[in-house]
Amino acid sequence: MGLLSRKTYQTLYHLPRFFLVVLLLFTLLLLVLFKGHVEDVRRQVKEAVQIRHKNDMMYSTFTGQSLEKVQQYTERDRFLSVSEIRDTLPTGSSSRLHSCHNFISLAADQPSIMGLFSRKTDQTLYHLPRFFLVLSIFTLVLLIHFKVEDIATQTKTIVGHNLQPTPWHLFPAKAFKNETKYALASKIIQCSYLSCARMATNGQTTFTHEPEQCPEFYSSIYRDLEPWSNTWVSYANLMEAKKFASMRVVIVGGKLYVDYYYDCVQSRALFTVWGLLQLLKRYPGSIPDVDLMFDCMDKPIVLKRDHSAMPLPIFRYCTTPSHFDIPFPDWSFWGWVEVNLGPWQEEFKSIKQGSQKTSWQNKFPYAYWKGNPDVNSPVREKLLFCNDTNKWGAQILRQNWAQEILDGFKNSKLSNQCNHRYKIYAEGYAWSVSLKYILSCGSVPLIINPKYEDFFSRGLSPRENYLPISPKNICPSIKTAVEWGNSHPSEAEAIGKAVQDYMEHLNMDRVYDYMYHLINEYAKLLDFKPVRPSTALEECIDSLLCYADETQLGFLERSAASPSSTPPCKLPPPNAEEIKKQIEAKNIIINTTQLII
């Protein structure tokens, strides 16, 4: 019953269509069953009113009283006694007393006539149809009562209700404690069904500034989408990709709809969808209708050798040259609550300020890495053997996140980890979000040659933005890089400065622009018109804030976007040959530089 505690009629108005249909059918059934009885009642009431009015006029004539006063007594459901009549008769009216007395006696002898004078009778009959409305509402409440368990156990939500972990990357299923069935159903109805009911789409924005030129690495969008440039993305392609997706994202008319298939680890789904909503808010009316599959786990999954006959389009946070997976900005740009990493614009500013507290000459002259090696990462396991500043020039520390949570993250602040001349990047289970934070320190990044690439790492140049480290000889490569940097301090410092500038230009404006262009170019390849899936839920800013806990709420609000006065940056024209040459040149440097220099 607590489901109706907030503005009952508004809640009933916005309930799922199923309940409204049931209510309509039930009301129609009542009308069919009781139509004859209702008509009879209405006819009898009309006749009774007419007869009563005639009798009121007769009584007024006999007694000499005004019609209004007679009707006043009729309203009291009684007649005047003979003595009362005598007292109220005007002078000279006694001649009519006998006839009046006979009339009163006749009325008293006929209970049916007496009943005609009761206004309550026809009021009760008049309000009889309301009984059916009350009965219908009561029936609706009963339906809601019996449907509570269905809502609580079947509605799939952005925070993981009624979703299992992805079978291709298992993790412990989420537990929702301290939620009764009715409380859970009430929350799901409020967040998933009511929050977006009155949300209006934003109109077309008016730009007041000229667009900038996009960074060169944005041209990778053409390479990522090249497999569908001739064949297009068909509905069959999309449905086949569904088996590798954790959710389906559809944008129609500026509104966002999500169909959830599997749960995402931690709060990735929440912050990823939040990022899409901020894109719609930043460029209202400019995002095309689109239909795409998204997986929120780490590893690419659609191998080119296995799907060459039918490339499957699926968006995720990283890819490899051997996969069709399309890289998309990861959730941590809007915050990573579980490890206390704020929105990207906050973290970069904090990291840069921390890096400037110590000059290059006074930074520790060895390499530094701190992270979690227990993620099924062979590279990180090998890296642990390099923890010797004298032998290998490296300090390798294990990050205990469980302890950090207990300690309030006081030892994991990234701005305090820029005191070394060299920072090591090692992939985890797959690609790692730590890359952007390592590149922001102003130290020389020592990147152990990665298998995976995210959307912005394609713009990094070896020897200009980082020094490549051989995955086959990790410790010796680190030692050689450190020795070279210490003997060439100006060149090493220049590398650190160049990559920090690169990351500074990768602000949230550029992140949203990349999302904009990727979605626009992908939408051009669809050979069908996107429509809202029948099983998809509309998501909006209010629905996400409704589900967010207190900590998540703060992160979301701090990463909220505003409508842009500047249009998205200009995407470079497609140039497949130039992109191919850049990739080949980069690979030559990486593959031939086992140690460096």
C-alpha cells in the first residue's frame, strides 16, 4: 500500500500501461453488466424529481408559503404538522386548511410518495456510478499488490536488479540488502517508470562560436567503422551482436532508451549511461537516432577471424587490431566511485598541481608503479620481480584496495604519486583506466607494449610521448630507460611535459566531441530506422539520480555537463592511406626498440 503514498492520482496516472489497460477493461465490463440497471435508476430519479417538484408547488399553493421555504423543509425529509401549518399560514388562508390537511394525510398514507420528497434518495442514486469508479480503483490497487513481486523480480535496472553477471567475464553478483519486496518494487516503479514521465527533450541548441579542429587521432573513427562502410550495419548484424552485449542503447528523438541484458561490474553501467545523457544535454537536438550494442566489460570479444563473413558491431572501452570491437570513452571520465576517483576534469587538475610541487631534478630518479597485480595479468606478475631500485631502477608497490577503503583512500591519492621521474604503465586483465592518470603526471611514461588500445591512446607517439618497454624483457628494459633518462634529463623532461600537455588537451569537451562524432558516423551506417525496443526502459538524468546512492550522487552531480555554445570540433576527412602509414611507422618504432634509443 506504500506504493500509493506519493500523490496517489499522479502515481496512478503514470503507472505502467498494463495496469491502465486492465482498469479500462474492468470499467467497460462494469458498464456492460450494469448498463440496464443504471438507465432504470436514472429514469426513476428523473420521474421522482419531476413529481416532487409538482408536489412542492401544490403545497406552496395550499399553505401560502414560498416555494423556497417548502423545498427547505423537503430537504429536511419531513412535512409540517397540522399545528405547524396553522402557525405559519398567512391571515385569510384558513379556507385552504382542510384541503391541505387532506393532502398531508394522503402523503402520510403513501410511503412511496413520501420518499419522492427526499433529496437524499436521488443524490444517492446519482452518485451510484462513483461506486464503480471506487471499485475499479480498489481493483487496480489489488492488481498492483499482486504485481509487486513481478515488478521486484523482473524489471532489470541500471544498477543491476534482476541481472546476472556477464558470462564472458564473471564476477560476484550484486547483493541488494535491506530492501523489502515492497520497498524494492516502489523504488523500481519510481525510478524506472515515473522519473522520466514528464521529462521534456531539449530543443536545438544555438552555437555562438566557431568549431575547432579535432585532434588527428579522431580519424581512427573511420578505421574503427571501416568494416561496415560497404556492407552497412543491418538489423541482423545488430541482433547477432546482442549475444556479446551487456546492454542495448537506443536514442530516438533525443531520448535515451536502454535494454539491459547482463549486469556490469561495480557502477560502470550507471556512469556510462550518465555520460551518454550528458552528451545529449551538451548537444541537444544534434545527436542522431541510433541503435547500438554495448558491453561494459574489459576485453574485446568479437575476433575478426571468427566473424569476417559478418562483422558484428559492438561498443566497449577498448579494442585490438584483431577485433571488431569499437572503442568508446570509459565510465571513469565521469568518476570511479569504488576507488574514489573523481570526474576527469577534477582528477587531471589535481594530478597536474601535484606534479608541480617537485621539480624534475628533485624527483626520485627511478621508475614507479602502484597497482593491483591480482587480476590475471601476466605482465603485472612479471613486473613484481622488478622491485629493486638499485638493480632495476624501479619501485613496484602492491595496491590493497580493500585496506584503502577501510583507510578512507588516504594513501591512494593520485596527485601524491607524481614524485618520480618515470611512471610505469602495465595492462591489467585487459586495458586499464590507469593509463590516463599515469600520462598526466608529467613524468616519463614507461609503457610496457600494450595489446589493447582505448580511443585516445592511438594518438600517442613512442619516444615523443612515452618510452616503450619490451614485455619480454621488462626489468632490463626499465633499467635501460631509467639510465637513459637520467643521463639525458632535458630530453626526458620534455617527454613528460609533452604527454602531460597531450592529456590536458583531452578535456571533457574533446571527450564529448569524440562521442559525438563516433555516434554520428556510426548512425550513418545503419540501414534501418532506430525505434524504441519494447523491452527497453527510458533513462534520463532523474532516473539515474533516483537509483544512485549518496556517494554516487555526488560524483554524478560533479560531472554534469551544460549545453555547449561551441559546436563539436571539425572531424578530419577520411584518409585511410595516411592512417595506415602512421600505424606502420608507430609499430616499427615499438617493435624494433627492445630497450630504447
